Amino acid sequence: MTDTTAVCRRLVGRTAVVTGAGSGIGLATVRRLAAEGAHVVCADVDEASGKAAAEEADGLFVRTDVTDAEQVEALFKAAFDTYGSVDIAFNNAGISPPEDDSILETGLDAWRRVQEVNLTSVYLCCKAAIPYMRRQGKGSIINTASFVARMGAATSQISYTASKGGVLAMSRELGVQFAREGIRVNALCPGPVNTPLLQELFAKDPERAARRLVHIPAGRFAEPTEVAAAVAFLASDDSSFVNATDFLVDGGLTGAYVTPL
Ligand SMILES: NC(=O)c1ccc[n+]([C@@H]2O[C@H](COP(=O)([O-])OP(=O)(O)OC[C@H]3O[C@@H](n4cnc5c(N)ncnc54)[C@H](O)[C@@H]3O)[C@@H](O)[C@H]2O)c1
């Protein structure tokens, strides 16, 4: 597993904007990018956790609702004004509320809310980040999608799945459109991640956990630090020829038919 105390320093002097910075994958990534030397701008709608992340990383907190165009523009402007560049955008904030369920049960309000936070936000963040990156002739955008954009689940969260499929298609198209201007855009597809929410859910219902774990060749869920390590790779010049991909960090889940006993 990744030890952030012993990482390389590939991002010294780069400016990274991370949305959903206060928790889970975002927080682990804030820590990793800072450990690699980046100036990290932490965006979250939750002020307390976002601020705490920024303090830990010795970075900047900008309270941002990623569904609000003006707030998103102000976020990237604050990054540029404070540190002089926008080199990395990790557009990661997302929700999966219980009202988003089977298509038979999910109402239009829940559908729209999830599309706004998971997909429209990525459109807004890319739209705000790309002009800075074009001026620099350089930049790496990583948009968080999910393995559910690549596989079907009988335990549906229909708007979530559709939103993440949108993130894949949008990231691919942007990666192709801006490739000759030095900008790379990749979608990150994590498998299930070992977060407090998931732990709580599965502690209550072991069968629910077993039903999912059986599909993962690795036999366990990802740790947030393992996803953060992939983001750091995609953010760095080590991935200079990796563009417009669905970058899977899923322990082999989407490649599996029969898993080891
Ligand atoms: N956890 C998993 O198993 C998993 C798997 C695949 C993909 N993902 C995706 O990874 C991303 C991060 O997931 P996580 O598990 O770390 O989630 P999390 O709930 O731990 O963190 C999400 C963060 O986003 C913030 N946020 C929510 N709405 C926001 C808004 N409107 N504006 C700004 N910030 C907002 C929250 O306050 C929170 O800090 C999401 O896009 C999620 O869909 C998660």
C-alpha cells in the first residue's frame, strides 16, 4: 500500500485544484499532491472539512459549490491569483444519495440533483480550468468517474451511473480536442473504495459486502491512498502520453469473470 511519507516529488511548484477535498478520495489526494510538492487549492461545499484539508496541506481553501458556475470560476481564479498557475484540476466532488435508486423509484428531482453535482460540475470545472491551461500550453485534468460507468449493476443508482458515463465521454472528448495544446484530460474510474460510509453500511449488512467482494480479484476494496497515488501519476509528467483514457483503479474488477476462491 502507498506510503505518503516516502513519495517522490514530481509536482514541486505546480498548482492543483481538488474538488471534494474534505473527505475520502479528495482528502487522500490533497495529502498526496501536497507530499509531492504541489500547492493545493482545496474546494468543498463543507467548510469545516475543506478548511481542515487545506490547513493540513498548507494550501488554500475556497468554499465552493461545484454546481454554481460563478463559484467555480472564482475557485480557479483564486488558484491562479494565489499561486500563478493552474496546472492540475482534480474534479472529484460527487454524491450518491439514497433517493437515487432503481429507475422505477427515482424521481426527477433526485435524478437532476445527481446530474448537477456529478456531471454538470465537471463541465463547469473543465470550462473554468482549460483557459488557464491553454495560456500555459500545459495542464492535466483528472475527472472522477467510477467503475459503474463500465459495468451494469442490478443494485442500480440510475442517475449516478448515467452521470459517470457522461464524465467518461466528456473527458475523452476534451482530451482529444485539447491534446495539441499540451492539455491532457483523463477520467479516473475507481472501484469500490474503503470509506467510513461503506464500512458502516457493510458492517450492518455482511451479505451486501460479500455480494460485491466476490467480483473483485484482489479480494478487497481500494484504500483512498491507492486512488490518490493514481491521481498523482495522472497529474505528473510521468503520464505525459496518457490521455483521454478511462483510467481504471479497480483491483481488476472490470476485467474479471471468475475470481480466485
Ligand atoms: N467511494 C467509492 O467507493 C467511490 C467509487 C468510485 C467513484 N467514486 C467517486 O469518487 C468521488 C469522491 O468520492 P468519495 O467516496 O471520496 O466521497 P465523499 O463523500 O467521502 O467526499 C465527497 C466530498 O465532496 C463534497 N461535495 C459534495 N457535494 C459538493 C458540492 N456540490 N460542491 C462541492 N463539494 C461537494 C462533500 O462535502 C465531500 O467532502 C465521487 O465523485 C464519487 O462518485 C467513489
